[in-house]
Amino acid sequence: MADNAKVKKLVSKCLQARDMAYCPYSRFPVGAAVLTADGAIITGCNVENASFGLTVCAERTAIQRAVAEGHSKFTAIAVTCDIKDSFVGPCGACRQVLIEFGTDWVVYLTKPDGSYKETSLKDLLPLAFSPAHLGHKIT
């Protein structure tokens, strides 16, 4: 993803989404912002539940919102939390959900101060199980 202004906007949106997190149990707010192939930015935050297994991560919330709004092709995601001294990536379950929509994602791991590290979904989930393993190609 080359457009620096677009990256900054994506990072800013994930930081804003983190502020909306509902996390009364873990007190660990997470925000995510996905960039669709057509340039839309869709955000998500983690939403916890007293029945912990029903908690939904920010990345999955963003993907589900995007799909509900008619998007299924993505080029990038920015993810943030409140950890200040290191870059934190999506959990394994979220990585698997992201790979459902393609392997060529740029991933921006973002600190609370807005600094970020660029990586890729392929690097975060090597040897991934994907729709291709089931003979399905995402179009």
C-alpha cells in the first residue's frame, strides 16, 4: 500500500475504533480498520461478553461489518491496542478469518501513539489453511 495519506487515515481510524471498545472484563481495548479494494475504510472494536467465549475481536467485528455492507475484497488492515512498548498482531483466530478473504493483505501493527509497523498476512500466518485447500477460489 503506497499512499501514505491513506495509511495514516487507516491507522487513525483503528485508533478511533479502539476508543469504542466494550471491554469491561479484560480492560484490553482493541481497534481495527480494514481497507476495502474499492477504498472504503470499515472499523471494528472488541466487544466482550460475560460469557467470555462469546467475545468478538476487533478484527472480526470489522470484517463482519464490511461484509454486511457488501464488501468482500480487502487490501489492508490496521490493528491497535493499548500496549505502548511493542507492536501486537491479531490473534490466531482473527488471522484465520482474514485469510478467508485473501492472502495479499498489508497489515499495520499500530501502537497507541500512531506509530506502526508494516507486515503482511502471509508473514503472520505462514502455511495457512485457506479456501484454496477446499478447492474454492475467492472472486
